[in-house]
Amino acid sequence: MLLRNRTAIVYGGSGAVGGAVAKAFAREGARVFIAARGRDGLEKVATEIRAQGGKVEVAPVDATDKAAVEAHLAEIAAKAGPVKIMFNAIEWGDTQGEELADMALEPFLLPIRKSLTSWFFTGTVIARHMAVNGGGAIGGITANAAREAYSRVGGFGVACAAVEHFLRQLAVENGPSGVRVTWVRSPGSPDTPGVREIWERRAKELGVTFDDLHREFASNTPLRRITALAQVADAAVLMASDLAAGMTATMANATGGAQVD
């Protein structure tokens, strides 16, 4: 087990990505604390983790509230010791489907504001905690739009690019204290509900089926497939583990080669 006996927090743990990462962390031996605004979704993920023999606890936390993040962290540390792994998978509330010239300012800014606010509080609070407790690994999720411009994605691509550079700076500032900061760049897994919804809408616009669109997108990747959610979660495990001890201020490219580095 790659994460045996480590304490991990997953913010956005009730979502598709956060839930998958939490399950993968627990599978690899971590004691996982999952957090989100609502309890019901967290309990569903926790039930699945416990059914597989994993260790998990849940707590409603607003990651855009610094005091709430600090209080939750203090509670975990008192109960389970220093947090060694954090993953931020908070949903950004982005609005896609319009070209920039047709958008109002607030929908454009929504994912930028929400992503950076939640990352600023979770990232700085956890990094400070890890720095005085022997280090740790901070991780997150972005998408291809961080580097490549697409039409009709609103502020999402700008948010991805901003988050990635925030994480680079966080890594540089906290690396001397043993804190690593990495992220997984995902192509948008077709088995993720939110991605599937966007793809289905696009397929309808083009007059093709979901499977036709999937094949078309996959044809542009060297592997001829779009990375599934479970494989994105496995990449997050790798980056949180000691196997990635020499990696920080960088990403795991899980795009299936859609973006060649």
C-alpha cells in the first residue's frame, strides 16, 4: 500500500473526482477525511469506502471560509496526528456553452473566483501545517484547458491556468520545508457526470451520438482513448506517494497524450 497509515484530507470529497480520489487513497492505506459543504454526498462516498475496508470520516466544511478550514484541520490533527496528504477537488461552479463575447462578467469570473479562493485557503493553511510537521504532499486537479484554448468554455480555462500557476508558487515557497505540490491534468473523463453532461449537449448540437463524439475526441490522442476517472485517481495516488518524492511544482499528465510535454 503506497499511502499506509498516512492522514489525508480530500476537499470536495463528495464529487465525482474527489470521491474517486478518496476511495483510491483509502485503498492504498490512508486514513481519509473527506470534506464538502453538504454531508449527504460525503456519507455516500464514506459508505462505499467502508464497504471496501477503508478508513474514512466526514465533515461539512466550506473551503472558501479560512476559519472553517483551520478549525477542521485542528480537529483532524488532534484526532489523527499531522496531515500528510491533501487533495483539492472542489467543484468550481463554472458555466460553459457561450462564447466570451456573449457572456456576462459574473458567470465568466465565477470559476476563477471560486477556484482561487478555495485553493488560497486550503493550500496556504495546509502548507503551513505540513511545513511545521515534517512536510507532506498537496495535490489537485486541472484540465487540458489550462494550456490549450477552447471555444465556449467561459472562465474555466482561465481558472485552470491560474490554479496551476498558484500551485507552482505554493510549491516554490514551501519546498524547503518538505512540502510537495503537484496536480493531475485530466482530459475530462467521460464517466464523470459533469463531463458527460457537457459532451451530451455538444453531441446534440452536432447531431451525433455520445459514443460518436467520444470516438472523435479519442482519435486525437496517441492512446486513442480518453482517460477514465479511476485512472485519474490512480495518478493522484502516485503523486501523493513517496514514489513521486522528487516531484514538485509539476503535474501528472493524464491526458492520454492529448497534450504532449
